[in-house]
Amino acid sequence: MKKLVVAFLGTLLFVACAEEVVKKPENLIAKEDMIKILHDLALLNATKSAAQDNFENSGIDIMEYLYKNHQIDSAQFAQSDLYYASIPLEYQTIYKEVERRLSVQKDTLEDRGKRRNEEMRQASARRQDSINALKDSMQLKKENPTPEKN
């Protein structure tokens, strides 16, 4: 009897989960495009947080910029976001890809920064070596003056 009840509940759960909660919109944004949009949105929001005064003074509206840049409108974005959110596994894969792309960008920028800092450190060390060599040569000239010719 327990097996029958568990089987019935399992079947009921499967059928309920398979039911489409939100209908697929006619102008659905493709998954890859949605990833690009959400990636750009994350970057823009981070930039706005870091330089809020600059954003406020510039008059740039993040969402309007995003819509124009990706040639979509707010309704299309909202409907597509709602549709993908109604499919949790699909939504999760979208956000994992956005996270992966952001992580790759972060790592790339950190590597560039480390290389630049190392190059600056090496240039500074070379400059200091040149200064020290010049000081040493001047010190030697003071200690061993050349005889004057008459």
C-alpha cells in the first residue's frame, strides 16, 4: 500500500512539475542573448556601485542603456526573465554561465594588474640600479681625481 501511495505521489509530482507554469512568450530572448544581457547588467551595476557619483552626473540609465544596446524592450526582458525563472534548472544554468564569465573577466583583470605591477617594480629597480651606479661612479671620481694637465 505504501508503495502505491509513494508511486501515486511521485507521478502527481512529476506531472505537476512538467506543467508549464509560464507560457513561452512570442518574443522570448534566446538563452545565449539572455546570458549576455545579464552579464552586462552585472557589470553595469558593479560599475554604478563603484562610481555612483559619475553615473548620477552622467544621466545614464542602466536599464535604458541595456535595452538599447541589446535591441530589446523592458517588456520583452521582463517576460523572458519570468519565463526562464519559471524553469529553475534553465535559470540556474543561465546564472552559472554569467557567473563563470564574470569570474573569467575578474581573473584576466587581476592577471593584467599583477603583470603591470611586476613590470613597474622591475622598471623601478632598474632605475634605482642606474642611480646607484651613477652615484658610485661619481664617488670614484671624487676619491681618485685625475691629474690636471698644464
